[in-house]
Amino acid sequence: MKRGAYRSLIVLVIALSLLTSGCFQIRSFIQKPKVLANGEVGKVYLQLYQVSQAEFNTDGYTFILIGYESADLSIKLVGDFDTKGNYGGPFDAVRDDELRDWLLTSPNCAASGIDAADITGMTWRAYRTADLMDSTAGGYDEPMTIQFRLKRKFLDAAARGDFVVFSGTAIQISGDIAGSVCAGMVFSSFSGAEV
């Protein structure tokens, strides 16, 4: 097989894997509280729901990509994926800088018409499930829940602490990232409060 044909075959296999993988989209987003004084910690709760489901669907890692203004906020904690056990969890959340770099290379992570690579002024962290996900274990109405915490560290009460979250599925072949689908995105901020 010629090199060009082999590459085309690999691209086709990756594309089919992504199309048949159970990608998880952010459909519910809760932020508590909305206003933070300096040094306070806010919680962000996400419920991810399946976009697609296939018979063979055990080769993807569910991830969230968090972008935040590091002058204003810092990440304090990222909890487990699937805390309610709807997909066999909970699954440890693993920080993955290689995945972050992959997702921030256009066009590897775009949702709702926004490419993560086009968002500037943010510090980025990617977290994924430690184990491969079998999205057929749950149903379309079953959420995969995850939460993370952000700490306010700016002094100007009028300043906002902006953050953005993408969610999706990443495929690995032989330890290398081979593809990704970003299926959901939310943008929010923590307003400042006088101390």
C-alpha cells in the first residue's frame, strides 16, 4: 500500500471512530456563587449528556478543557467524572497537558461556532477520564456530572474573572492523540465583590 493511501485509510479510521463515539455535550451548567470576594472559592457544576451513541463505543476519553484568566482566577480542584455513576464511574480526572496542546491547535476543538484556539488571554487546562469511557453504559437522558472550583485572586472589586469550558471526547491510538470532538462550550465569569 502506498504511503498516501495508508494515510488516507488512517484518517478514515479516526474519522469513523469519532463519528461513532459517544461524545458528551454540556447541557446543564450551575455556578455558585456568582459573586466572589478576593480569596473566595466558587464551584462550577457541569452535566454532560451524550450527543451520539454507537454499539462499539469504548475507545474514547471524555474531557473538559478549561480556560481562565490567571490574573483573576486559579483552579483549586477538579472532581471526578461521572460522580453519580451513570456510566460506571466515578472516574478519576487526570490533567493532560498533551491533550490541552492538541485541543488548542485549530481546528481540533470547536463548538458552537467557536474554536478554542481563537480565544486569547486565558490559561488552559485539560482534564480527561483516567479510563476509556464506554458511553453505551448510560442512556441519552443520563448525565455525566463533574465539578471544579475556581478561586478569586484579584483585588479590584469591579474586575470579572472570566472562564470558558469545552467538553468532548478524545481518541488515542498507540498512546498518541488521534482525534477529538468538542461537542459543548459555556462561557461565564465570577463578578467581584467588596471585601
